Amino acid sequence: MDDNPQLPKTPKIPFKLEDPNLDSTKEPELLKTIEKLKGELAEKDKKLRDKDNKISLLTGENKKLKTANQEKDSQLLSFAETLNKVELEKDKKLKELQEKIKQLTIRNKSLIENSANLKNTSKNLGKIKEKQGQEFIPKNNNFLLSDLSRIKKPQNNLLVTKDQAELQAQIQV
């Protein structure tokens, strides 16, 4: 998995020059210069290989980071979609609850109105019964007692006897 471009191989420099025109006294100086240049070249070649290795490592790390970023982006997108679904569901539930509150408020108002109407009706019935009770009370109690004595008493009928006793008690009050 080496994506590094291969550097061209440097040709080897011969140790001895084959040029017969050179002076033999200058040959050791040239050899020293050649050796020095070879050392510098080897050092530069080593630095270049080190940089090439660093580039390879960084390229590999970059690919790993890109892959990790793509996974994170995918997870983020999935999370955003899930969050959107949750938001939509929450909005739907909120609308349902608001509608229930609205219906319960209407029903509650109706029950309160009915309760008030029933209280008023009850009060009015109480007043009507009071008026009716006052209208039917005879002023002459003797008249009622004489009418009761004329009523024939049935034999063995306890209910009628109780009713008569109650009527007599009411009349005496």
C-alpha cells in the first residue's frame, strides 16, 4: 500500500576518472570533492526518503481521518433524521393534547353552566314548593279534622291507616 512515487536511482559515480588529460596531482583533490559530494548527495537522498516516508504516513493518516469523518457525517445525518422524526412526533402529540385540552375546556364550561342552571332550578323549585306549601295550608284546621272523620277506614289496611295518621299529624302542626 505504498502510494509514494519512486525516485529515480542516481547513477553511481566511478571512483577514478578515466580522463587521461587530468593532472595526477589534482586527482586526490578531485577525489575528495567527489567523496564530499557523494556524502552530501547521500544525506540529501536520506532526507528526501524521510520526507517521502512522512508524506506516506500523513497520506495514510489523512485517509483514516477522511474515513472517520465520513462515518461521523453519516452518524450525524442519521442522528439529525432521528431528531427530526422525534420533533415531528412531539409536535403531533402536542397538537393532540392541545385538542384534548380544548375539548375538556368546552366540556368543563358546559358542566359549570349546567351546575349553575341546576342550582338555580333547585332554588326555584324550593321557592315554588314553599309557595305551594303555603297556599295549601288551610286556615281552619277543624274543617280538615271533620273531613277526616267522615272518611271510612278500610279494614286491615295499614298503609291507609298510616297515611291518615300522618295527615292528622300534619294538620295538627
